[in-house]
Amino acid sequence: MTTLPLGSPGSAGRAAVAALSLALCYGAHGDDDAQPDEITATAVIRSCDSQRRIGRALLRERRSTEAMKIVDIVIDVRRGLTAGKHGVHIHETGACEPCSAAGGHFDPGPYGHSNPDGNHPFHAGELVNLNVDKLSAYEYNSDGQRVGGGTLWTLTTRITLSDGPLSLFDADGSAFIIHANTDTYCPDGEAAGCAGGGRDACGVIVKDVLDDA
Ligand SMILES: [Cu+2]
């Protein structure tokens, strides 16, 4: 008898994205009419090698009860990455072809420092690692390693989707980069590769534009 394995690629990810989609639809409505409308954005995650679509990301900006801007992020990758933890950051330019076009880290502060191996983990685009734990039964990369996907849930107050000095939607936009290796958070300061090394995947972040009622 053939059964689908628990944790087959993308199953948890689909649930995660579905849950956030519901939150995006219904999140701040109902309990507090004083809340400003939420702002949401999306990104299609594409392989740096092939530009094929391997996942997606959803972002939602909301306000804490103290009016702090919080951005919820879920990144759901379905295929193409090697097992283990991959560094994930928001990079400073909304371009992914090639992935180097995304530039350095998003770090717009007055002392901003976008060097990918510098000012780490202090830059504004810093996120937690994506753990790739759902490997395909049949897909391998060019090095013969099994590949698959995983889902990252996180939030940050280092960036905003709304206008302001931390907005991702500055003149040249912003993009996610998923790195080939783990982000060690560079405990010994600047060192080549400590922030995750090469670039495996990229996704330009696009603000959702809603039609008027
Ligand atoms: Cu990076």
C-alpha cells in the first residue's frame, strides 16, 4: 500500500501560508476600529541558478498596542534547497536577475552599512535562518545532494512596509535573499561567509495594491 509520508514536501508550508493568508484577510478587523489598515506584501522566491519559482513569501505590517510597527513574515520554500539552515536577509535592491542585483543588506540607517559580511547581525534586514527540513524523495542538485524546502515564520520591527525611514519600498525596493549556508550571526565580527555565503534564492518584495471598495 502506498501512503503519503507525513511531512511530505510543502505540506506544513501550505498550512502555514494558508494560516497567514487567513490572518492577512481577517487580522485586524473587528476588535479595534482604531487600527489603521494593515499593509501587506508578497514575494515570489526564485532559484538563483535557474530562475524557476521555488516558493513564496507573505509580509504583513500591523501595530502593537504601543503603536510599534511589526512586520510578520512567512517564507515558504517548496523545493531546490539543501537540508539544514540557510541564512535569510532582506537585501537593499528589489532585483533578482541575477541574484547579485539585490545588492548588500537593507540597512538604511544614518550609519547604514550594507556590506554582506559587515555590520552583522545588526543590519535592518537581518532575519532568522530558514530550516530546510522537508526533502524531496526524488530531486537532487548538481552536486548529488537531496533538496527540498521548509517554512520560516518570523517577525521584525527593523523594517516597515509603510512609508518612513525603515520602509522596504524606497526608491529601488528590496528583496529577500536565501543564502547557501547558515547565518552564524558573526559572533567574531566581520568574516567572509559568516552571514551565509553564496546566494541560493531571491524574491523581489512587492506591496499589495488593493482595489477601492
Ligand atoms: Cu544576505
